[in-house]
Amino acid sequence: MVFDEPTQGVDVGAKAEIHRLIRRLADEGTAVMMISSDIDEILAHSDRVAVMHDGRITGILARAECSPESIMQLAVA
């Protein structure tokens, strides 16, 4: 499943419900890709993060490697 900006423009309660549903899909074995410009959402809900710049992947980070700084460094590379 691909989710592109799944919580953009929704209220806090709806955002939490969307995150819960996406996590349940992943826990049940569904492959999930979430595309988001919300770095806090990415940090809170990703197992791995692929960062892109100018249409190409500049790096893939494991959850333990993710920080706003590490993501932004790859995003401007």
C-alpha cells in the first residue's frame, strides 16, 4: 500500500486514527510505503526512511539512524 501525505489537512484525532490503521496493516504483513513532507510523522512511524533529492534516492536510513538532521543532510545532498 502506498500512502501519499495520508494525514495532510486532517485534525489531530483523525491523524492518530490514520496512523493506527496504517500500523495495523504493517503489523499484519502488508508492505506499506508512506510518502510525507512531515518529518515528525516520518520519524514517529517509519521502520526505514528513504530520502530523495532531485528525483533520486540519496540514502536509506534505519529507524535508529533517523533524526531530523540525518534526513535533512540527505535531502539537500
